[in-house]
Amino acid sequence: MSQKSLQAHWQGVYENKGETELTWFENRPETSLNFIKQSTATTDSIIDVGGGASRLVDEILALGYNDISVLDMSKQALLQSQQRLGEKAKLIQWLVADVTTWKPPQKYTLWHDRAVFHFLTLDKQRQEYLDVLSQSLTQNGTAVIATFALGGPEKCSGLDVERYSPETLSAVMGDEFLLVDSKHQQHRTPNGGVQIFQYSKFLKQK
Ligand SMILES: C[S@@+](CC[C@H](N)C(=O)[O-])C[C@H]1O[C@@H](n2cnc3c(N)ncnc32)[C@H](O)[C@@H]1O
């Protein structure tokens, strides 16, 4: 799928459904929050890549973080978060971009990605993503990457995904990113289904 049609796909997803109807919706992104709290201080810079309309940004704002960016290729997704946050939305840097071609304007201490990397099914796309990740993270910075786990769904939002264990993800991430922690999560979808996610935490080595 071309970058343009992928963007149209995601724009349509958020135009046609409210955030709470999406299979990946979490009222409180507990697993992500725990990784973020144990890995950073509130003065650190955090980016939620492919953040969509996730409520993670609301939670980290409430914890007192003051350098928060949310990136997504769907402007509509970010608009939903901005509307939910109201005045507080001004405290966030909102970035409409495709993560695989994005040029980071600053360095981040923590990169969070829940359910974006798993859509990259080609080596070339994964390499582009990893190049951007490498440019974006500070030395010793943290990347928390959540994907469908090996027993998880084969598709998300009608698109093929690649499923990972922490070890297979680590192999794709290469030597630059050291796997230091991981966790599995049984995500309950709004219609009562269960999806198994794996969350892996990596430290940038150089
Ligand atoms: C399954 S949703 C997950 C959203 C959010 N992380 C969450 O957990 O609620 C995937 C998100 O990634 C965005 N996305 C997909 N491919 C992307 C890309 N190449 N660059 C930036 N955003 C992308 C979509 O617009 C969508 O918001």
C-alpha cells in the first residue's frame, strides 16, 4: 500500500469510529504507563509514536511530564485527543507524519510504540523505522515497543501484521537496542475479545 493510501486508511478509521469503539482502545493504558514510570523522570522527553487517539498522553500529562510529543499519520486521530484534552492539548507537541520517513526535530528519552511497528511487514520499512528510532533516541534512551504477540491476531484494522515474541523482536531490532525487560498483556477489546500483546523494553547502546 502506498504511503498516501495508508494515510487515507487511517484517516478513515478515525473518521468513522469513536476512540472507544476501536479494537485497540484502552481506558487506562496500564502496561505502557508502568514501563514509562519505571524508565523515566518527569523531566524526560517522551514520544508516543502512532499514538492515535490513545489516552496515554492524558495519563502522562497528569503525572507531570512536560516534554510530550504524539506522532501519528492520521490527523483525525490526533484531533480526537486534542478535543478530549481541551486547553491541556496546548502542552503537547502534535506531529502528523509517517514514522518511517519522519525527521525528528529533537531527541527523546523514551519512545513508546503500541501497535505500529507490527504493521511494518517489509524489511525495508522496518529498517527505515529503526533508522528514525536511532536518530530520535538519546544515548541510553529507552524504546518500549508493543506488538501483537506470537499467539495474537494476524490482522489489525484489516491490515496484515507481523507478530513477535520479545526475542524475535530483539533479533529484528539488532545490536544497537538491548532488550532489558518484557511483559505479555491480554488486551480485552471493546467487544469482549482478547488479543495477546507483548511489550518489550530496549535500551539504546550508542
Ligand atoms: C492500532 S493503532 C494504535 C494506536 C495507539 N498506539 C493505541 O495504542 O491506542 C495504530 C496507529 O498507528 C498509526 N500509524 C500506522 N502506521 C503509521 C505510520 N507508518 N506512521 C505513523 N503512524 C502510523 C495509525 O494511524 C494508528 O493511529
